Amino acid sequence: MLARDLVTLMDRYGSTYPFERVGLELADADVTVANLEGTFTERGTPANKMYVFRTPPRHASGLALAGIDVVSLANNHALDYGPEGLRDTIRSLDAAGIAHSGAGENDGAARRPAILEVRGLRVAFLSYAATVDAFMAAPGVPGVAWGAVDTIREDVGQAREHADVVVVSLHAGNEYADEPSPTQRLLAQAALEAGATLVLGHHPHVLQRWDLQGPSLIAYSLGNFVFDLDEDDLRQLGPGPFQTVALKVRISASGVEDVEPVPVYIDPWENRPRPALPAEVQAILDRIQGPDGSLEAP
């Protein structure tokens, strides 16, 4: 989420400011994927809701410079400034060379995967939202891809015909909940059953546990990563929204080969993520692992 105070900080210190302290973790990957919670626009009418996020399009280049290759647009903030804002966002990402999925001019465009070829593997990225305040795409209507069991099964199955690996981003669940909701579980399981290798969850704003199922992984919620959280938020919300990870996954055509969570903490004085301090690491790992220190089965 690159809006509000982060715009001021990027204007002052540069578009890569939010990512500088975790730059090695992002740039080290063959492909880095993120959920883009907001818009790149200076136009449009704000939606009638409590929080709307927008960032000047000039800062979209910061994502590419930080090493981010593909983003999900399927969330409840992609149309905070209406169809104009969504179009500006897509144009900004295209100009920066960042692939995207999960939103578009109609439901067909929103459901279309972004496909990247990496080390001889074709990787398809699909993205869906299943929150009540997301603007759903429809025939002739701009919006985001809606997360429904039948839709996910159909899209993942079709993507598997053209790609070696399918990654699904899923914006669902309850904000600040420590456990995944029934909807998160249902949709993530549908993705795996249809052939997805990896499900990346977001929306709860806190880390939730992960499930490793054979060759596939569900990260029900990766929490926040870039967000303008400060010391007042820390006092009011506690450490949960500040605790996060850079999730490193090694994959092949056979599935997940290795999983490495790199603990990260959002610095409340700098409003950006940094590597977690030794005293912060265990609490972060406890949020995603089982009592025995392993990833849990569902």
C-alpha cells in the first residue's frame, strides 16, 4: 500500500524508499510477486468508503526498480478511484514493465492470467478477490476477478494447459483475524484441487498460518509488507500488523521444492519494512508455523 504518508516519503527520498531496507530479499528472486493495495492515479472520483488509496503514477517505477515483477490487482482498493483510476494503474504498470492480473475492463480481462517464463518454466499468475467491498468485473464492466469456487477451478484448469506452474493470489478473509476464514479455506482448496502449486493470501493485514499439502503450499495471509504504520498504530493495534515475511519458494514443474520465510518487520518510525531483529523473529515465525515448528496440515 503505497499511498498516504508513503507518497510524502517517496517524494522526499525517491520511489524506491519503501523497499530499500529489504532490497536484497526482493531482488534475489527470479520472480517477485506482490499484492498492489491501491491505485496509481491522479484522476477519478473517490469511492464512498472509509479508506481510499492512490499514488501518483510517477512512483510506479519504484516497484520495478525494487525487483517486483508481477502484482495482483484483485483486491478491494483497485477501484478506489473508479474505472479511470484502474485504467491509470494498468497503464502505469505496463509502462514500468510490471505484469499484473486480477482486474481489467471486463470479467474476461480480470480473469486472464499473467504468464512469465522463468528458467524454462512457464508460470501463470491468477488473482481473485472475495471481499464485500470489492468492485466485481462483469461483461462490459471494469472491476476485479471475483473469487468463486467454480471460477477458480475453471481458470486454474485452463491455465494449467498453457503453463507448468499456476500461482493464485487470493484477497479474502477477515481483517486482523489470526485464523483463516471458511471462505479462505474453501477457495484456496479449490485452487489446489484444480492444479495450483501456490496460493498467496492477503487482506487480513496480519500473518496467518501456512499449509503445505504435498507439492503445494497455501499461505493463507502474508499480512502487510509496505504500509504506512507508525508508533500510534503500534500502540493501538499491537505488533501483529507490523510482523511480516518475505516468502521465498523454490518451485519446479513438480511443485514446491523448498519454503523459506524471511522474517520482516515494518519499522514504525520509518514507515517501511526492514529485516526483523533477533528479538522479533520467533514471534513472526510462530504466526505461520505449527507448535512443533513445522508448517501445519489443514
